[in-house]
Amino acid sequence: MNKYGFRIRTRSGGMVENLQVHARDRAEAEGKIHQIYRHCEILECQEVTPTLKKEGLDLEDVIALINKQDSDSGQPSASGDQSKQKQDEIEG
């Protein structure tokens, strides 16, 4: 579904700006506007592009957060412990 923004003039002459509806296409959006505002004049219609806002965390965000907390606390991360252990095994 897409969002469409309209600017219309009602049958009594009133202006309505920034009127937004969800629809599959422009024709369906205009149909919804005409159902709500009978005999209105559509002055402008534009498809509203969604703003991409990140919701929630994905795995990479969680890993980055854990690594950041480990580096801030001065404690080596689990992967740092493992690599030090492997290096000690190789050397010794």
C-alpha cells in the first residue's frame, strides 16, 4: 500500500491541505477522497514517500552494542579472549 497526499477544495469552497490516505494506487486513493468529500475538486495529488526509520535492532546492531560496551568497560570481549587463548596455545 502507498500513501497519497491531497490538497482539495470542498464543494462549499473550503480548502483542505495535507489530506493523506493509504491506497494501492492513485485511482483508489482518489476514490476514497471522493467518498469522504463528495463533489470535491482535487487540486493536487502526490505519492508520499515513506521515511525510512529503523525500528528495533537486528543482529549486527546487537553485536556492535555488545562490542561497544566491552570496549567502554575495559574488559576484553569474548572473541578477544578466544584469540588470546589460541595465540598462547600456538606460542606455548
